[in-house]
Amino acid sequence: AEGKGGAEREKGNEDEENIPSLEFSSDFEHANLRRAIRVGPSEYDLILQSDTNTTGYTQWFYFSVKKMKKNINYTFNVVNNEKQT
């Protein structure tokens, strides 16, 4: 499912292992997750909202995750967590 903070599944990963999709949320004050994209059975690319009052950079992250299972190592790749120098 795609939406604010929702996980979007990449094509071709439908049958890889039976690890359920995680639920990401940014529906609370100061949360800044724009999108989560599932790129592997337990791996997600995360795209953050830019910090307010900046020219488009991001220095922090704040969001929640549900439906994680114990004994599974999850990988979150924050792909745009950067600051211009």
C-alpha cells in the first residue's frame, strides 16, 4: 500500500520468503517519513521529508514501525538523510 509513510512493494518481490510487510507511520507531530519502499523480504528504502526552514536537506528521522517479528533482522536504508555542506 502506498501513502503517507506506507510501505510500497517493489515488483518482483511478491514470492520472496513469507515475511509480512511492515507498517510505517508518520501521522504524528514532528514525524518526517514521506515514503517506505520494500526492496527485499526484510529491507526497506526510506525517504524522509525535508526539514522545515531549509533548502531541502534532512538531518534527522522520526517515524514508527509496526508488525516487526522477533528473530528477523530488518534493514532500513535512509536514502536522503543529508545536509548540504
